[in-house]
Amino acid sequence: MSWETTYRHGMGQLRLDPARRAAILDIPRGRRAPRRHPGALRAAAAVLAAAVLLTVGGVALSGQPAVRAWFDRYWQAIAGKPMEEGQSLLLQALTQPIGVSDTVDGVTVTADSAVVGDDSFWLLLTVSGLELSPRYGYTFGSDSLTVTPDPHETGGGIFGWGLESHGVNADGEAELLLQYSYQQETGPNTPWTEDLTVTLRLRDLIRGRSTGADATVAAGTWELNFTLRSGDVATVSLPDTWVECTDGQEGTQRLLLRDITLTATGIRFSSRGEAPRAELVPALVLRDGTEVGYGDGSGTPREDGLGMYHSFHWRVPVDLTQVSAVRICDTVIPVGGAEK
């Protein structure tokens, strides 16, 4: 699905006054970066485009919440080696056990654990109580997510989430990873300062969507209610920087990025001047050469109409003391160290 298709699909679900909708839809065409735009009471999973879809099934490590074990395996996949101590300690600090379940007709859906950032979280779900084949992925026919405080109700903006199937683990449970993030309507994202109350409703477990073996394997509606604690996340402030972004059709464009804030879970900044024509593609470059890309991104127009606010989230939280640089488009920005 192209960025434009994804964007307009998401826009179809936004509740905006006609003038605001017209202004947003008039944003110049041709940008492929996945974005979410202001005013939504709810954003569909399709708005979180570019999320990685890597299946890394396996057994949770002894004594670890399942989401930690998932990230351990994922880190091995992208870095080619186990986590170093600093990375492991970061994930430990950000991980919150949940253990809330709902059972319908013998099928149990569990919110096992979450990794919580300052404006995003990753939630690992498991499904047990029936025989599942490792040949297929499993997901739900429909879902809804309510988070309080709602960013739309507390200053404007939208939130979005993507629910990814990650196969069947060695215990015979289906694993799904939900990634949630939000974007303020005006100004750069402000980190959470309150705990989050989350309600997740899932309907009808589906096997093998898009594989030709689609089937409903368990009918019903599961509801999970839990709280996620807010917490401090290390940040690094980077200097205002000119970056060059190249598009195959539009050529090279120079953009001034300001208020660049790098965190363990993502990066936020504003761009000045005309809207980006090429895809803004941030990535972290670690000291050992490992690169970590982003899993979702969004943007909203600045109040003065002279640029945009941008927010991206890494595919996995990263220990900032191991980061040597951030690459945005064709420009590399050196990184010093994390602030507490």
C-alpha cells in the first residue's frame, strides 16, 4: 500500500470540521513517509505504515516477561549478536509485567507485558486454549483501543496502533505485538506525565489472513483492561541541522530541522520551510556499526504554516550511550551522550 493510499485511508476515519479536513488533504502530494494527521478520535492500524513484520517465534527466556524475550530475539535478528549489558538494562527498565487475561469459550487472550516509552508503547499479547499451527499467523477480525488520557481530549492530536502477528511460540500460543504511539496536533510531542488506562477489545481470532487459508478459528469478543505506568526516558538534544533528502522524481531538497530530541524510543523534531517532498527516513547508527530503523512515523503542520512537526519511533528501544549518530535522509548527525 502506498503512503498516499495509507494516508487517505486513515484520513477517511478522522472527525474534522470541513475547513480543517480540506487544509490537511491539500498537503502536497508525493511524500511517501507514513504520517498521521491531527484531529482523530481514533486512527486505524493502517495509519501505522512501515512497521516491521518479522516473525521471531520462540520460547520466552526463564524469568522474563514475554515482551522482553521477544525484543531479545528481535535484537539478535537485527544486530547479529545478543544484547550488551546497557541495552539489556534499558529494556529491563522499560518493561512492565501485566498478566491480564480474558477467556471466552476456553480461549484465553492475555496482555502479557509491555515496553513503555514516553509517547509510545509495545504490548505483547498471547492466545492460548486451542490447537494452533505454526504454519500460520493469527490475528483478530477487528479491534479497538481506548487510552486515557486520550491525546485528542487533552490538547488535540491523534493516536494510532498496529497489531502484528508473530506466529506461534514453542508453548503453542499465538503471539501478537501491538505498537501504540500518538502525535500532538500542535507543537512537538510532550512526554506522558500520567499513568495510562488502557482498554483493548479484540473480536474473532483469524488464521492465515492473506495466505489463502483464511478462517475464523475462535469466535467471540475479548476485553482487556490494565494500567501502564509513566516513566522517565533518557533524551539527547541535538543541534539544529540542515539535512539533504533525495527523491527520484523531485531531486534533492534541503530542510532545516530544529528542536531535535532523540530518545531511547524515538526521535522528534520540526522542519522549516516547504513540506518534505522525499521520505524522511531516520535511523540510529550504533558504535559497533549496527543500524536501527524506525517502525512508525507521523507529522502535523506547524501553526505558522512554515513547516511540520515530526515524530518517529524506533523498531526497538535503544541504549543511547551506544549511539554514535543519527542519519536522516542523506545527512549524518553525530550524537554525544544521553541526558538523565
